[in-house]
Amino acid sequence: MMVIQTLLIVFFLFALVKVIGRWRAGDLTKMGLIWWSLFWVAAAVVVLLPNSTAYFAKLVGIGRGADLVVYLSLAAIFFIIFRLMIRIESLNKDITKLTRKVALQDDKDSV
């Protein structure tokens, strides 16, 4: 096993422990626990069996496994950014509504 593989596996185990800790603390839903656990386990499998990505890359018509990983990672990152932007906009609207409601209540109380 190469040094980078060992380092990545240690990192993935650390990340998995953090995911479980966040779930136990109530910061993560059960679905989030499952999703992130599967993600870190899949990442470990790819690190331990790097040729597995080449097999899937050939199935979808991409030359190298590393290219497939990069393409999928970029697509996932942009999707996550999109979802986060939507959630932030929703929170901003909720904060604006709440601020207006509190301001109107304070105005009524002072009259």
C-alpha cells in the first residue's frame, strides 16, 4: 500500500467517526448519516481499488477512471452549491419575514 493510500484511509476513517459523532449529537439526520457513511466508504474503496474507477469509466465511455472521478465530483460539488444557495435564500426570506413581524410587534407595543 502506498503512503497516500494509507493517509487517505486514515482521513476517511476520521471523517466517518466525525459523521457518526454529528449524528449522535443530533446535528445530522439518519438519511444524512447513511449518505455520508456510504460516501466515505465508497471513497475508501476507490482508494484501495483504484482500477475500479477505470471499469466504470469504460462503461460510460470515459477514457480514464480518474477523469470519471473528477467529472462526477465537479457535478456533485456544483449541485451541492446550488442546493446551498437555495437554502440560504430561503433562510434569508424567513429572517426578513421574522424581522418584519418583530418590528411590527415592537411598534404596536410602543404605541
